[in-house]
Amino acid sequence: MRDELNRLVDEMVAKGILYEDARQEFERRFISRALLQANGKVGRAAKMIGLHRNTLTRKVAEYRIKLTG
């Protein structure tokens, strides 16, 4: 997995993708996947990824992630 991540980062840097754009997209997808695995339960997803429930709730609103469960 580390090799795949290194290749992805190399490609993103080569294409001129800005750090902030990459960080936001990663965070959005990471949170979405955690919520999917937690069946939309914010508290459970927060625990899975090591965030406080309130922080995750704020990020869900910030990224306009739809909660399904």
C-alpha cells in the first residue's frame, strides 16, 4: 500500500495538484468511507478514524457529506 501511495503522490506533484486540494479530497473520501463502514453512525465512524465526534460532525457539514444508514 505504501508503494501505491508514493506513486499517487508523485503523480499528483508532477501534475501540479496543490497540497490543500489534495488534503481536502483525501479527507473527504476518508471520512466518507469511514461513515459507509459505520453505516452512517457518526460516533462509530469517529472512533474508527480517531476523531472526536464533534470534529467529525463539523467536517461532514464542511464537506457536505450525506449521511446514509
